[in-house]
Amino acid sequence: MTRAILLENGLIIDGTGAAAQAGDVLLQGDRILAVGAKLRGNLPAGLSLKDVDVRDCTGLAIAPGFIDVHTHDDAIVLNAPGMFPKLSQGITTVVTGNCGLSVAPFMIGEPTGALTLLGNSFKYPSVASYAQAVAEAVPAVNVAPLIGHTTLRFACMGDLTRPASAEETKAMCELLEKCMAEGAIGMSSGLFYAEAMPAPAEEVTALACVVARHSGVYATHMRSEMADILDAMHEASDCAFDAGVPLIISHHKCAGPANWGRTQETLPLIDELAKRQDISMDVYPYVAGSTVLREDLVDGIIDVLVSWSAPHPEMMGRTLASIAAEWGVDQKTVCRRLQPGGACYFQMHEDDVRRVITHPRSMIGSDGLPHDKHPHPRLWGAFPRVLARYWREQKLFSLETAIYKMTGLSARNFRLHQRGQLKPGWYADVVVFDPEKIRDAATYEEPIARSEGIRSVYVNGQLACDQDSAQGLAHAGRMLLRQTAPA
């Protein structure tokens, strides 16, 4: 018999948003066996105390493992399966393939453009082949794959500077059909990026219809998060509505100083759209975004921090302004000279972040870029930061609501079967943390730093991380393919 694990005397936050309760959680195998008070003296039939490892959780919170709904971890789960940046902040599941970019279904030697965000692992022509690679790597976290629209364009088109032809659209739909049949949870788009920007709404809608037939979801990095954000929101919502598929707006923000404060327009629009369709969004708890170096994002006003540069790696961790002063040129010239590269753009206002993060339809995602040499601190600290900054310090919402945004709401919106709640019979993805001490330690200056206050993390019932481990322990993650049963 597999030994059971009794997490005893903790504050149970079950992932539904319901009020926390003092009690115990009993795990056995890969499932939650029981949740309740004083389980030590009321074990299920056939289980005695000698079969149980008891772990005292006095003063600690017990919650479902956090679900990172917005990642670019497609390749890193294979190349560095310990996944310690995520595991150490309580994350047990990552949703991959965001912003139109997924490593499957596409094969290429050297990625270019936006594909560089995923590293160099484009060798999986199908979801089945990618799932096999995940099974062989055995990452420490679960992996739920979206299929990227941009990746489909690369796979089916030779010239990405134009809309797909009817034949190319049909080829993309057929390829997506195969991916969905093999278990992908949905599709993402990244119309913000050059490789997908020429795609008209009709191209996206045709693909979203395929997703709808398989009861998947559609997540989008919209065409604009700046001046044209309202038009972009209408386009995204119309595509999803016409296809009959749930819409998830990726990393919702109003970017650029000219657009600060416009969440007072965008969030009411989301509420209005929600009257006709299933719509939600994810958000990360920072005022800086991170992507490839792009000249059009450099305005000479906001700070831009270099996260990597192929021609000038010595400039990693420097701002464009400081480099421009040293080189005696303007920041756009610096940007051109550093390409290809990546950067953190301090393009949001804290008031907008607060509005989005407290909205009832927002979930938490890190949007971390694991291949950056000097990454955005969200890669290591996004989830503890929500709890430390927005719950404990600023008291924007209850602890139960914060956990719901990281667990139950995320699992429901992405249709992750039997994940995201502490419920008997469901999968044993669990995090134990100190609610008074949890905090992010990663900063823009020192972005690689382990968060504090996470005591232990269980993935599919196995201890994957504890506060005393310098790296992950058990690798028990799985590929979470789409289920037909309700989540």
C-alpha cells in the first residue's frame, strides 16, 4: 500500500473562494483522499495511522498547487525539467503555448523572430510527439498545452507577411484539428507580433471554430494593448463569439503612458462582453512587461531594461538610456544595435495593475521567459508577489480570493480536469505556505532569487519541493491533455 501523507492542523484554503477552515488534508497516491478536521482519528476504512506520514502544518496555509496560466515553458520543461523557478513559488501546473507560440506542431533548425522566445526546441510535428517528449523528460510540474496560431502559420505558410490563402487556412485548420484531437487544450494567438499581425480576423475565427468543436479555449495576445486596445478587444471577442469558444485575454494591460488609466474603459467593456460570451483574462503583478527588443516599443519615456542581446551580451541588465548615454546615440539606435535581444518595458501604471488584478475575471499568470539570461523577476516571483504585495500589504482582496485566482478559477477557465481545488478524489497538487512570510525575492536587478515562505509543494501526491531543498525533489509532473469530463 502506498503510504498516505497527512497535512495536519493547517488553514485549508480549498481553491473555490470559500472561507478558509482549520483542518487537515490527507493524500494517498496521486489523489486527495480526504479533507476535514481531526482526520488522524477518523481515517478512511482500511487505513491505519502506521500507514500515514504526518506533517504538522500549524500556522501554515494548505492550498491547491498554483496554476500558472500564462507561460512560455514549452521547451524548458524538456531541457530543464526540474522547473525550480516555478516549483519554488508553489506552481504545480504550467499552461504552455501562449501568445501564438508553441513548440508543436512545427520543426525548424534555428528559430527566428518571436519564436526565439521559446528557445531552440522546434522538433515536434504533433502534440503526440511533444507529449511523448514530456513523458520522457518527466518534468516536476504538470504541462497543459495550447497550440500557437503563429506556429501554425510557420508550419503551413512560406510567407508570413500576408494573410493566409484559402488553401493555407485550410491546411492550418487541418493541422489544428489533429492537435486538438491529440489533446491540446486550445489555441492561442499573438497578433501583436509581426509574424501574425497580417492575419485578418477571418483567419483567426476559422481556426477558433476548430477549437470550439473540441470544447477547447482561445487565449489571445491581442493586436494592440496601446492606443487601439478597444478595437483589439472587440476583434478578439467577436472572433471568439462567432466561433463559439471561450475567450481568455492574455496579460491584460494598458501599455504606454498615453494609455495609463484606460483600464477604466477596458474592464467595463469586458463586463459588458461577458453578458454574451465566456470571457476572462490573466495578469501578472508588475508594471513592466517583457518581450523581444522592438524599436516601436522604445519611446524615450519609459525605462527599458535589456534582458539579453546576441551582438552585445555585455549590455544585459543595463537600461537603453544608460547605454545610449555611453554610446552617444538615441535609444532607438541602441535598440537596433542590440537586436536580436529581449527587454523589460516599464510600460504600465500601478493603478491599472491594481484594477486588473482585483477584477473578478482575472487569473494570475507569470508570463516569464525562461530562456532570458537576465529575466524579468516574474519568472521566479509572480505568485508569492501577489500574496505579499496585493493581499498582505495592500489588502486588495482576501487570501481566499487570491488563491482562487491562482487555482480554482484558472482550472475552470482552462478546463483542467480535477485540478485547482482541495477536493476528495481530485489530483493531489498541493502547496503549503506561511501566509505571514510568503514573499517574492526576485528583483529587476537580481531576478534569479527563490521566493520565501513556501514550505512544501506536492505534485500528483509526491513531495516535489520543500523549504530545505536547494532544488526540486520528485519529478512527478504530467501532460494534461484535454478531457471531455467537466473540470
